[in-house]
Amino acid sequence: MARCIFHIDLDAFFVSVERLLDPELKGKPVIVGGDPERHGVVASASYEARPFGIHAGMPLSRARRLCPRAIFIQTHLPRYRDASVKFMGVLANFSPCIEPMGLDEAYLDATGCEEPYGSFHRMAVAIKGRIHQELKLTASVGIATCKVVAKVASDLCKPDGLLEVAPGDESQFLRLLPVAKLPGVGTKMEQVLGGMGVITIGDFASLPSSVIKRRFGKGGEVVHRYASGIDDRRVEAPGESKSISKQTTFARDTLERYFLETSLHRLCEQVSAELRYRGKRAGCVTLKVRDADFETISHQATLKEVSNVSQVIFTAALQLLNRALAQRRKPIRLIGVRVSGLSGEGRQLNMFDSRTERLERLDKAIDQIREKYGTESIRNVGSGA
Ligand code: TTP
Ligand code: MG
């Protein structure tokens, strides 16, 4: 029996949650991400802001130039986390097999769960209705026989949409869409493919896999199969996760030292804050670096003592970055940080280590300020020493 997978994604998630608290924001171009006077990027843009060309990841200053009357709001992660917990709770009523992807999206294996509703389509309508009833938010749902097609479908029908791709229609459905719509194809890959004459997903699918393997490696082969609607990934309910990771892709390949270090610092702050939020400490830090040729390397370090202190994680990651750059000086297009070896217990008390204790207090204070005033309200510009 063919599988039936739903991809469910909330519309303009951060903005929509802010609108629940301040209905004045309805119908207006709204951008969540912080103060456009300061550094930072758009996290979420309302659909009224998008015709101006504003999208997630764009510098806030540019967003303001494109739409001066847009309303800018700080990011309030605790609010979105609460909404996310409720969202996943709603989905759990419809299937035992749900795989959350970040805060506002999830895959749901609907195979065999549609009976009470009469069809998968009606089941999806019921899910959208429950989300609206319980969260006052809208979601878009893609229905297909595999994850990648379900995800493309939900993306295509946003906002507040529902799109079902019938079994057997997968490659036909994908064929004429721009290749950038395919998950796994980033800006750089799109450029390289463009140079090879590839415009649509169908163009990509028709390239021989030997060419793809030579140019993009094994990862490229997987994405190439997606282009034909072939994706065997199961919907996997998460167990207790064994690691936390964050990564970022740059708009331009770079070796600029200050930029790399500040990007790395931000990633380390994010994974450390996540550790503290989950009450965990990590024993291991891994740095991932991808260069302009899609070559990806990882370096790993074991910490002397398990930690969730931003500065400790950053110091380890920075040493790894130095090592990576010493080995291979090629412009970098992606960096990522992963912490693993997670443990729930507190660190061993070391009465002489007052520096760690000071740093822990600093992180706690920053977490509290961010909780109250927003993620961008304060930055700890660590020295990395
Ligand atoms: P998305 O689902 O990609 O975006 P969205 O919900 O704002 O809009 P859409 O209607 O197109 O789904 O991401 C979900 C949330 O994750 C988003 O509201 C904010 C956050 N986010 C970031 O913080 N940074 C990013 O670069 C992206 C893409 C999302
Ligand atoms: Mg969304």
C-alpha cells in the first residue's frame, strides 16, 4: 500500500503569533527579527510584506529600505515555543507518527489514519480546523506519497492552503517547478545547475546521475532522486535527541575572519541556549565547514568538562575553525556547530573554577533578559580567549 504523508507548516509563524497578542498588526506588513537600526536578519515576514521582496534571512536594514512602513518586532522565542507545543499536541490527535521539523512544521504519517474522516483530504481539512480552533493560526498542508513531494506541495499552496498530489503524479507535479523549490537545492547549487542549463526540477531529474555524482557528490545524488519524486525517508518520531546543531549558509563564500567568527559565535550562543533550555550540558563540540566546492569537513573536540556555557562552546569551536582554516584555506559557504555527548546532570563542582561560574551567571542573566525583551535585545560579544 502506498504511504500517505502530510507536511504541515504554519503560515508566517512568528508574525502570526505576535498578531494574536496585538491584533493591530493584522493586515499590515510586519517583520519579526528585531530593530532595523541594528544588525540582524528577518526571521519571519507577514504575507503583506512579501510583495516588497522581503523574505527570511534578509538583513533588517534592507527590509526597511524595501518597505519603510513595515512594523518591526523583536523575536520572542518563548512565545513561539508555547505555540509550537500546542501545535504538535493537535497533530498528535491525528496520528501516532509525527516528526516535528523545527517549531512550526511537521511531517505526519497518515497511512491508515484517514478512516474516521473518509479521505486523506478530509482528514487534512480536520487538522487545519483544529489548529485554527485551538491556536487561532492557519497552516498549509501538502499531501503526497513521500516527504519531499508533501513538503513542496505545502510550500506551493501557502498561505492557508491544502494541496494533494495523487499517487503516481509525483514527477509530473514537480516537473515544471523552478529547481530552487526542491528541498536540498540551495542558492549555490541552483547557480551551478543554472550554468548547466537546468531551470526546472524536470530538467534536473533528466540529468544522468553520473554527472550529478561527479559534480555534487553523494548528497547531490539524494537530491537528484527527490527531483523524480523518489524519497524513501520514513516519518520518524523523535526519541530523546542526542545532539543539538545549528548551521548557516552564507550569501557569498568567504574567508573574512571577523565575519566567520561572529557567525560562529552566534551559532554557539544558539546551541548553548538550547542546551540550557533543555537542562543539558554537552561533552563534545563538532564544527562543520563546507567550502565553495561543496567539500564538507568536520572537526571534533572533547571538552574538559561538560558544559552549556556559550563562551566555553565558542572557545572550543573557534579552535576547531582555526584548525580547519590552517588545513584548507578555501572560501567557506556554510558553517555549523553541533554539540553532543549530552548529559542531564550538573557539572562537577570545582570550587576553584570561578571563571566558569561567572560565565554561567552571565549566560543566565542574558537568557532572562532575552526571555523578557526579545532575542536581539542583548549580545554577548565574547572574546574567544
Ligand atoms: P518558515 O516556516 O520557513 O517561515 P514562516 O512560518 O514565517 O512563513 P511561511 O508561511 O512561509 O511558512 O519558518 C518558521 C519560523 O522559523 C519563522 O516564522 C521564523 C523562524 N525562522 C527563522 O528564525 N529564520 C529563518 O531563516 C527562517 C526561514 C525561519
Ligand atoms: Mg511556516
